[in-house]
Amino acid sequence: MKTGNHTYLLEGTLTIWLNGKSLPPQCDKAFELLYKSELMTEELVWKRICLAMTEGNTSLIKYLERYINEKDKTWVSRWIATHHNPSKWTYKPHYRDFDIAREILLHGVNRLVRRDINKAISRWDFIRTSYTYQDKQIVEVEQNLLIKCGKTKTQNYQEDARTNSKFKS
């Protein structure tokens, strides 16, 4: 196989590999070659971990952890723990301010929005002032908070309407 063709095939394999879903076992041989190639970097593994977390695919993340250096494996574990228990892991975190820590906390707050809007608001107030986020990240979280607040308020109005005697037939 010519080197140019080999690289081209590996780049195609990388395109398939770089997503948040687990892929069929038929892909394993091609992925083994990819992992051994110069194309594979730890940065790409982190990118796939981010995609997998967006999908909630913690089993894929646990698999990918083997391709992360030892000192960063703690962050993978923290992210999975935050995914499962965002209330606990977003409470006054004391992580240093860098990309993965911010991503983990964003993920935790966004998960918490669905579970407990009041806690999510309080945690976001602390996290937003303690870490340096890009404007688009702030907007994403705050839109999620506003949407959930709107849904909660609508649900409360509907509940009030059902229980208030003025609205009963």
C-alpha cells in the first residue's frame, strides 16, 4: 500500500471514529491501525470523550480512558462522576481553571438543569464567577436555564389551573 493511500485511509477512519457513539466491532481493526498511527493524538481522544459525554455514553468514555495519560485519567473519572451525580460534583468545586475542568462543570450544570432548576441556578452563579468561560458557553447554559424556568413556570400555572376551583368545571 502506498504511503499516500495509507494516510488517506487513516484520515477516513478518523472521520468515522470521531463521534460520541460506540461503533460496531467491524471497525475495530481499522481503529487499531488508527491508534498506532501518527494521526492519533491525545487531543483527538479528548475530543471524542467530549462527544461521547454529549451522548451520555459513559461506557465509551471508560474505554477511551486507556488512551489518556495517567495524570489526566482523574479528569475522566471526575467527568463520569459529575455526569451521574451533578448535584454533588458541581457544589463549590475547587478545580483549577482550565478547559477540561470548565467542560466538566458545564456538563454538570446542564445535567442539573433537568433535575433541579434551583440548584442549577445556584451552582451556575458560583461556577460562572469562579471560572473563565467563553461567551458562547455562558449563553448556552443560561439559555438552558431560561428554557427550563419557562417550562417550570408553565407547569406551575397548569397545576394551579387544575387545583384552583375557579378553573374547575
